[in-house]
Amino acid sequence: MAGEVTQITTLQGQTVIAAQQAPNILTLADMSTMLVKAQVSEADVIHLRPGQKAWFTVLGDPQTRYEGALKDVLPTPEKVNDAIFYYARFEVPNPKGILRLDMTAQVHIQLSDIKNVLTIPLAALGDPVGNNRYKVTLLRNGETREREVSIGARNDTDVEIVKGLEEGDEVVISESKPGAAQ
């Protein structure tokens, strides 16, 4: 067996009885590859599929991305304060041994990969007007006017525009309200 001792549960001199059900003396782990378990809400878990790109950063080094592919989602949920979560799992290599057991991570799972699409900042979306339809404010010749758009995929900052805008259209991200600071 190869690995690193991560925990010793039996003290020197302690009596271990062979009749005990599988007495645990120590824990040995292969630290060259880490298994990441990320809690995913029941609302989001239906969008996950094995093979999707997954990555994370750790608190001590938020600039370094550790990447892998989604291995599976455990079928049994965990209840936390009346919310249901499932564990999505993926493995990442740990050749330098930087990663440790039970580290806190900010995990991302890429649900889709789209390229060469028209996007606008999420902040430019106005009021919803229906299923995946929103109002946006356009700026043309110094004047603003509203237009309805249909949206597609989104991430934390941007949203795909499927219908309603063309490349080169200028959208207003926020408008100054009377009395607002300049």
C-alpha cells in the first residue's frame, strides 16, 4: 500500500482487540489525486452530467485554478437547515502536494460551452416580461429606449442574447436616478 498517513486513531500502548469489528488503527490516503465533493442544491443538480468541466480555487490561493471533469453526483442527499444538497464529485491531480484534506474550496461546474454568441452584462437586464424574456434599455443617438430581448445561457456576469439585439447595439447598464450621487 502506498500513501500518506493522515490520521492515527490508536495510541501507542493501546490494546486493540481482534474481536472488534474492523478496528481502525490509522488512515492512509493517496494525496496525489484529490477527490472533491461539492454541495449542489436540488434546484441545480438536475443540470449536472458526468464529464462536465469542473474547477475550484482555495481560500489561500484564489488565483490558482484546479481543474477536472465531473465524475458523478451521489444519489443520496444531505439536508442542511431544511435545504436539500447533493454531492457532485470530481478528481484533480495534486502533484505538488499543495491540496489537503477537508480544505474549503470555491467550486464551479460548467453547464454548457458556447462560443461566438452575443452577450451583455447581467446588470443590463431590466424587468422580466416572460419566459426568458427581459427588457433592456438601448442608447441610440443620445436617447434611450426599451427593447425586449430573449436570453439563453448565463454565468455570474454575462448573459447570452438569443433575440432582440444586434452586435454594435449599446445597452445601458444603469441609469442615474434624480438625486443619485454622480
